[in-house]
Amino acid sequence: KYILRQRSSGYKSTIYAMAEIVDNAVDAKAKNIKIQIIEKEKSHGQRTRTEIDKIIFLDDGKGISEEKLNGCLTFSEGEGTSDDRIGSFGVGLPNSSISVGKKVEVYSRHNKSKWLYVFLDLDDQQKREKAEFDDAKEKSPKDVFKGEVPAGINTIIVWSKLDKLDAS
């Protein structure tokens, strides 16, 4: 219930939510940040129209360690005010993500190690008996790209089940 209430708090628009992810990438010393918008044709009765299906953020920052990845979608797991921190309060990644859609996936590799994966799916959370997250598991993001991951990328964030995009 808390997470569902959080969906409507904090971000004026989709652009502000996206800026939060970009800001985290800058904090992670990314020199290159890419945003891919994936569209899909969807039928509405007899009409078909193109809608945004996914928003994918890619950066070449330092990546996220397994310990931090396990907490990155937990509210209030921020790193305080250290100059070496990514996020202060621990709500930016999860809150910005759920303000736009019902699912966020995070793939990251730290120090060029193996790819690790965590996710938050609000539909999945409602089915669970306890509000908890799965620990990071090894999983390659190449399915996201239907092939090879672009060179130099260390963190990929995928927003999907987008039900709260605004016109901007």
C-alpha cells in the first residue's frame, strides 16, 4: 500500500523522473548517458496507435556493487552526503521509476565484473505475502537489446508497464 501511495508523490512530470536517473548516472561518474525510448503498436478497439512501451537508461559510470544493488530499489537506502555518493536519500531510483510505470529493472556490473540484476514489479509485489525484494542475481541484459550490450555500458535501467506517462 505504501508503494502504491508513493507513485503519486514527488515528481511533477515524466521528464523530472527521467532527470533523477540521469542525475544518478552523473553521480556515478558517467561520461556517456543514453536514453532509448522503445515504442510498440497497441490496439485500442479497431484503432491501432503507437505508444511508448519502455524507457531504457544506459550509462558508462562506475556501476553498482552487489551490496548496493540489493538495496537500490528499497526506499531510504541512500548514501548520505558524501562526495562519493550516488543519491542522498535513497528514494530517487525507486520513486522516480514507479511514478511512471509499474516495473523497473536494474542491470549493473561493478569494476567490469559479471552483470547482476534486480527488479521491482508492482504487480508482482501485490501477489507476495511480504513486502520484500529478491537479491541480485546474475543475468545478462543482452535480452533487452536482442543481442550485444553496447560497449562500455555498466548500468542499465529499464522502465516498463508504463501507465503514468504524461504528455511532455
